[in-house]
Amino acid sequence: MKTQYLRPLWVLFALLLPMLGFAADDPGTVAQQAGNQTEVVWQALKEGQEGYTTSKSEFHAQAINTYDERILPTRENILAPGMMLALFGMIAVFVLFILVNGISKLHDGFSGKLVYRWSKADVAIHWLGAIPCLLLILTGLMILAGRLFVEPLLGPAAFASIMAAAKPVHDYMAIPFMFGWALMCIKWAKNQIPAKYDLDWFLVVGGYINFGPFKGKHPDAGFANAGEKMWFWTFAFCGGLIVASGIVLLFPNVVEPSRTLSLLAILTHGASAIIVCAFSIVHIFMATVMSEGGMECMVSGYCDENWAKQHHNVWYDEIKESGELTYK
């Protein structure tokens, strides 16, 4: 018999002796021997010792997990509350901000002239990523934090029904999100390169503050302003982590991860999702509520001329000088 099988059998035999009535007279000696043998077992397992089993499981030879025991508590104690805070906390912050500050109106009103900004392909790519992203945030919230925050309120039966729908939706929406993320990163990166005037944009909070020394400020911005660039690169990086970890979790038979890798993928997935969720709330509020005339861009692909002049003046001047300014 192979040596690797003898060691676990000997340890098992030593541990069973007290149960079979062959223990030494001194209970302390028996306890000490059992403790020593237990340490030997754990040490062997941590070093990768494998045994024999008839199981066909992918991890049939791995008796225990040797991952850091802080991984699962981190998910429940940090990631779950963090996801709740990223969604509902950011919504509360923006609602309060709008109540105090108001929205950013067009100082010269709507011109009635619509300027070409996004192609039909760009609009389609945006919604290919945006709609799945929203569904993934909501279903991911239930998967990550539902058991801790929703189940106590609705009860086990109602929560089970919600999860029965949330889990498959989360899995299926992952695929279009991956494609949307990849296409956005490839197609839009050229317009997201930082510029010198981006720092000035941050210093006056993009001109969205309606009181104090910031009121009436209109910082320079190209096709994308500094805030949009920060959102893009955050989405590109964290979205990449979400996609990579999501593939590990969604296709375990293809990737064949270890148990430790699977748990690390869960943590990476959750942490990245929290960041994307928080930024998504900011992006949604800025596009739909905060910036008057902003939502039109991703509906028709056109923006009002006064909106372009006020929020993206550098880009507007460039296309005007080059003769690329096109009206609807």
C-alpha cells in the first residue's frame, strides 16, 4: 500500500482506540495522544495530503478547506451591509442633495436644436450594458444581503420565492452585461483620456452646485467631463473584476476553480459590485434628474445645443470648428 494512504489510516486507528476500549489507564495520557494525533491529521491535510474515496466529485480528495476563516464573515459582516449602503445610502444622499441644491438647469433654456452626439450603435451598447447592470444590482443585492436584511422582514417563504426568481435572472443577465461591458470599454475608451482641464472640473464640482462660490461656474469639458471619465475607468476596472470573478462562479465546470479560488471570487465579485453600484446611482441621478436635458442623449443619440455648450463646451467647439457639427 502506498505510504500516503498509511499515514491517515494509522492516525484514524489511533483516534479510534479509546472508543474501542483499548485506552491507556491514564486519561490524561490518552487525551494528550489523541490531541497529538489530531494535530498530525490537520497538519497533513493542510499540506495537501490526499486520501482515497469512491466519490467522483471534483474535490473528492480534498478533505477540508484550508482557506482563511475570515472569508465568510467578511462577506456577511462587510460586503452585505456595504451593498445595502451603496444602493440605498447613495439614493438617500442624492435625494437630500437635490432637495437642498436643486437640479442643474440650462441657463439659456432649450434651444430647440438637437446636436448629434451618439450613434445608434452607441445607444444600443449603452442599454445592452445598462439594463442588465440594473437587474444584476437588484438581484445581486438579494443574493448577497437578502438573507440578512430581507428574510427577517418578509419571512422564509416569501424570501424563498424571491430568490427562486432572483438567482436565474442574475445568472442570465450576466451574459449580456459581459458583452456590454466589453463593447463599452473598447469603443468608448478613446473619449475618456484625462485632460488638464479635468482637474478644474472637480474643483468646482462640475458646475452643478447652485449656491456659494460654485454657483454659475461652467468648467471646461470635452466629449466626456471629468466625472464621466472617472465613472468610465471605474466601470472598466471594477466591471472587469466582476466579469472575471463572475465567470469563475458561473462556469465552475469550465474554469474548474479550487474551493479557495471560488471563495475569493465571491469576495472580489461582491466588493467590485459595491463600487459599481454606488457609481451607478450617481450616474443615473446625474443623467435623469440632476442635469436638465441629459437623458435625451441616450434615448435618441442627440442633445440640445445649449446643453452641449454648457456641459461639454470643448467638444462642441471642436466639432463646430472641424465642420462635424450635425443637427437632427
